[in-house]
Amino acid sequence: MSAPRTSCTELTLITVAAVILQFIGLTVFLFAFFPVKPTLPGHSDLESLRPPSCTAGGAANRSETSLPPDRLRSLYQEVSEFPPPYERLILMVIDSLPAEFVLGKNGKPPRKAFMEAMPYTQSLLANGMAVGYHAVAAAPTVTMPRLKAMVSGAIGGFLDVAFNFNTQAYLDDNLVAQFFKIGWKMVKDTVQVDQNVSRHLDEELSTDDWNILVWIMLDISAGAAVC
């Protein structure tokens, strides 16, 4: 007894259904694995520091944003009620530095060779002048989404892997933009990466034409980029 033959119409319907099912599966995978995370519009201002109020403050906000940077900076300090503990800020990021080199692993201190390689850092941790902790970074762990997370708090997505190779200006609210808004002067150098600009760090530290310096070590043994 021969098996029943599938007609051309049934075969066409099965093929179309299989293609539609694969398309649905691919769509679900892309939206689940590569989610587009919306960001909150606008930028933080003085209203973020004030208690909630029912009164309309639109005109006041417009006048505050038109203030010069030095006056806006003092107004921020007045509203926050926290005096600045420093006049200059250095943010240093060491790329590709395993946490176990500084903090140890599995509750054990780092090896003697690691501690001797960074005596100043270890002295700060030992004297309680610095706090060390492990932070688990969400994938992807490439440079651009990690920097974006540090300056804005935004969680990176897998699409940031592609954006990492052609990064555009970051226009969402972030710490660097907030510092610039209140008139802080920043050291910018995005060209001399391959020429090991860390050789010029002593010269930059001795000048007084900046308030914030972001220092990114490319890896443990390579040079640095000041931006």
C-alpha cells in the first residue's frame, strides 16, 4: 500500500507556514537579544535637586539655564547644600585590568607580585582612603557601552557592539555634559593615542587650565589617551 501523496497546494501551504514561522522566530530573537532601550528625554537641571512642588516653574527654569556657567555652578552648590570637596577631578579608567590584580579573588588577597606592582593603590586600600569592590558589568563589555554606562548610568545593549566601531557624539544627559554646562574646563586629546600621551601626564597635572581630566589607559601595558 503506497503512502498518500502530498498535493502541490498542501506543499505550498506548508512551505509558506514554515517561512512565516521562521520569520516570527527571527523577529522575536532580534527584539529579545538586541533590545532598543529608550532613554529619558531632557537633561538634569536644578529641579532635580529641589523638593517636588506643585507650583509651575517653567519661567524660572528658562532663566536659570540662561545664567553664565560660574553663576550656574554656584547655584547648583547652593541648592544641593553640599560644598564641593575638591576643585579638580581626575577620572582614571584602566582598560583590561582584572579586578583580582587589585582586590584578589575568592576572598583571598592578590598575589605578592600584584601588590608590589601597585604599591600606592594598595596603600590607599590598606589605610581606608580608598574602597575597592567588584562590579559585574552587563554584556557587551566593549569600550563604548562601558564608557557610556560610567558617564550616564545607561545600560548598554548588544547593538552597541556595532556602534563601538563608529561612535558618534553622545547627546544624552551625562556627567561630562553637566560639568561642561557649569563651566568646568576639560583636557581633550583624541588624536595622540598611538603616541603614548601618558608621557605628558606630569605636564598636564602641573597646569591649571582644566578642572576635570578623564584618563583612559588602553590596557595594562599600553599608553594612555586623555580626552
